[in-house]
Amino acid sequence: MASHDTLGDFLTIIRNGYSAQLSTVGAQWSNIREGVAKILKDNGYIADYVKREENALPVLVITLKYVNRVPAITGIKRVSTPGRRVYTGYQEIPKVIGGMGISILTTSRGLLADRSARQLKTGGELLAQVW
């Protein structure tokens, strides 16, 4: 039984969009994808995102952000995968490039960026890192 990493695919769509210098990218909608998009927007890594219907299916359209034609995201990495889950307590949440990037976690309080998780003193599954 092969498992499919939908979040990993979503991060790859964003990474490839930046590589191709696209202004927007589209991906199939899911709750977790929208949550990750919200965290990326709140932390200034993407310009915007909208959920809309295409062919009766929900789609997430992400507007990529560039500063002087340089992508706002220089790196995006999946940490926890379906085959290898990575969990962390709030004290052990890794700092990404000395605090220049963010870690995205799924916690009992929903999807959180590393800073929020530390403030709420809640750990969880380390989904991805962005810088």
C-alpha cells in the first residue's frame, strides 16, 4: 500500500512555482493545505491565497511573493513524512537558520508556526520548515 504525501506535493508545487518565476500556482484544496498557506501568508512568505471552485472541486490558488524579483521563499522542506513522522516538544522546536525561517507544526491547537507554538507551550508534529 503506497501512501501519498499530499502536503509534500503542495510544498513542491510552491517550490516549483518560485523556480519557474510564476505569479500564481494552484493546488487541490484541503484543510491542512489552507492552514499552511495561512501561516505562509501571515509570516510574509506568500502574497495571498484564495479558495475557489474549478470543475466543481475546491482549489487553492496561491499568489507568490517576490522582492525585487527574488522569491520570498529561498527554501521549503518537508520534515515529517507519511513514512517517518517527526514529533517535538515545544522546548525542542528547531530554530530555522537562527530564527530567520519558520517551522510549521500541527498541534492539539491546530496548525501553528514555531513562534506561536513556543508561546502556547505546545509541541506537535513538525510538518515543514520554510526560509
